[in-house]
Amino acid sequence: MTATLINGKEFAADVRAQVATHVARIKEENDITPGLAVVLVGEDPASQVYVRSKHKMTVEVGMNSFEHKLPEDTSEADVLAIVEQLNNDPAVNGILVQLPLPKHIDENLVINAINPAKDVDGFHISNVGLLGTGQKSMVPCTPLGCLMLLRDHHGTLSGLNAVVVGRSNIVGKPIAQLLLNDSCTVTIAHSRTKDLEDVVRGADIVVAAVGRSEMIKGDWLKKGATVIDVGINRIPAPEKGEGKTRLVGDVDFASASEVAGAITPVPGGVGPMTIACLLANTLTATCRSNGLAEPVGLTAS
Ligand code: GUN
């Protein structure tokens, strides 16, 4: 392997430590304790793991964590009522409704019912619009984490060719906006892009968020490119024993790490940045709503 490893696990721990320091300061100086409310509807096992992890880390940085775990058959009206209650609760600075929601609930309706100032996921249409027009907004957590890793590695991103593979509302579209706001030349490619390999070959920065195991190969990359792998895919690992699995990204790490200049591993790359940025966003939301200075280096601005 010749690429530099971008250690998201370490970086995320540092972000959480910065958040904790800032939280301790506003508690001491302003008597404010940031609060994050998480709403989980149903029993999706992956969501339950995320929510447990979010709760633990929220408490670890000194914030209040409010959990609302609701049964799978909760009505849309009841979810909207909880969101409204959290919107009106002064102890709650951030609201996260865990996705996916059960099929009978309209996700967009619920997301857009969240007070945009408390929308720590940055999924509300008003935050999406603010980001798209280069204005101050709440920024989705995983894209913010990718941006922090890239800024840390490159210093400035200005003028670099960035190819984002994937066009989801949660990752692909917002990371493209963030990179554009940082003066990259941005291409959004996806699974239907013609000559995808050639498009990727033009990139100084590749952000892989397409949800296909090990799709992007080393020989698709420009020598020295920076590769940010957002994919988290579980694949069979018979070498570990019958029925065993392992996590891989959207990038074929073995071949890519021989060509890239820098690369995030899976696990331990982008993954840990998501919750760290959720906590950073909760702190940012708390500061903005109380007229306090925003945490430096923990936002997209
Ligand atoms: N489910 C998977 N990722 C996310 C995320 O970033 N936010 C929310 N709310 N749900 C998710």
C-alpha cells in the first residue's frame, strides 16, 4: 500500500473532544447544556445500533440526550406530534428523526416539520436551500465529516476536480454542494453515468457514496488522488468462517490504496465522523439559538 491512510476514527475522537471542551465552557459561562433528541420509530436493527451509539457519545460530550423510541405501528400524526413537542421544548437544541421511517409514514413530511434551527441532520428543505445558495445552514453530518477530512488533508480545496459518485439526498448531493462552496470543480456521477471509469480518472478527489461494494477500482483512479469512501456494505467473508461477514466500502481498498495519494479505510474512515459531526451540529445549533459564538472548525463555514 502506498496511499496515506486518512484516520477518521482518530479525527472523530478529536472532534468529539473539541465539542466536549466547548460544551463545558458554555455550561460554565452561560449555564446552557445542549440537548439532542433522537426519535426512533420501529425495530430496524441497524438504526437501533446507531441510536445507542449516538446516545452514549452525546452523554460523553456532556450534552443531554433525549430518546423517543416508538413502536413500528406509530401513526404519522403521533410522530408529527412528538416533533412539534420537541420543536417547542427549550431544553432540546437538536432533533434527529432516525431514517428510514416505517413505510406508512411520509419521511419528507416529518423532516420538514422539524424546526430548521434544530434540524441537526440538515435534511429540512430550508437547510437544503440555504446550503445550495451558499448561505449559513445546518449541514448533513456525513458530508460535513467528509469535508472536514478533506480540508484537513489538503488545506485548501480550491480548484481541485472532485467527482462524487452517488446522488443521494443524505450524502451525494450535499457533499457536492459543500465541495462547490469550497471552489472545487464538481461532477456528480452515479451508477448510470456513461464511462464512469473515465469520469473518475479525472478526479483529484473522489467521494464514493453509491452503495455498491468495492465498485471503484484502483485502475479507475488518477495517481495520487484523494479517496473518501462513504460506503458501508456488509459482504460474506467465508475466510472468517461459515456465515461470517465483513464490512467493505464502495471502493476496492486493496487496489485503490496502491494508486491513491490518500484514502479512508472502511471501517474507521468516514463512519465515525457522522456521529462526531452530529454532536458538532448540536453544539452549533445551541450556539446559534442562544446568540453565542459558533465553534471554530466544527462547521462548514
Ligand atoms: N439513517 C442513516 N443515516 C442517517 C442519518 O444521517 N440521519 C438520520 N436521521 N437517519 C439516518
